Amino acid sequence: LQIAGLVFGGIGMVGTLAATVMPQWRVSAYLDGNIVVFETIWEGLWMDCISQMGLRLQCKFYDSFLALPPPLEAFRALMCIAVVLSILSFLMAIVGVKYTQRTKEDPQGISIFILAAGVAFLLTGALVLIPVSWTGGSIIRDFYDPEVPAPLKRELGAALYVGWVSTALLIAAGAMYCHF
């Protein structure tokens, strides 16, 4: 169970990092079926990208931190904290698995690092879930809102799915370590 938690936590850690740096949080949605689409727009936490016919990709980092909308600033902060916390959780889990001592007096032999890693993995999962789900909810709300013009409608990007899977793995790892 400890090794499974370590594997889940490691994959969740890598997924958290990937979701943080990926530019595909919001992807352009083309609703007219008879238009040939040459460009795809990706919007991420750190940059916007335009893919032209899948051959050329141009990305531009956001110019100013002060010009960003407050939710985007908060999502950036939460994801950066989640990346750092997931790395620390993974390291604590490694130490806990390595130094768990089992004796005849204490057959469970749980290390404090195991419990700390479990709580940290659960917290990391919550930190990733908030910006990913909030962004997904706003995309879906705007997509079905008749007041939003069609060129501004977006679809769920790959980074959101990576974030949701990472959240599930981190929470599973945390639950495994807290179960001991």
C-alpha cells in the first residue's frame, strides 16, 4: 500500500507540474461547421498560444502581472503552491517508506513522515482541484451563455483533464497514507 501510494503520489506530482505549465487550459471552440479552421487558440496560466494548421505554434507570455484578472493570479498562486507541496509530499513519502520501522511491540510501525505525506497529498489535491474545477465551470458557463459571442467561447483544454486526474491520484495517495 505504501508503494502504491508512492507511485500515485509521484504520478500526481508530475501531473500537477504538467497542468501548471501547459498552455491548454482554455481552447478555442469553433461552432460553425462549414468554416475551415486554420488557427487554434490556447489560453493557459502563463501564456497564450496560437497553432496555425498544426504546423506552426506561436506562444506569448503574458506581458504584465498587474494586468492579469484576479482569478488568474489566484490560480497561478494555487498551482505554484501545489507544485511545491506535491514535491515536498513526495519526498516525505519516500523518507517515510524508507524509514518505517516494524517491531514486535508495534507491528504497524508507522512513521510520522507517512502521516505527514498523506495529509500533504490530500491538501495538494485540494489545491489543484480548486483552480482546475473553477476554470472548467467558467468555461462551461460561458459556452452555454447566449450573451457570450461565438468567437470568445472556449472549450475544456487538456491541462484541465491532466489536473483532474492528478487530483484523483493525489487524493488516493493521501488516503492510502492516512489509512495506516
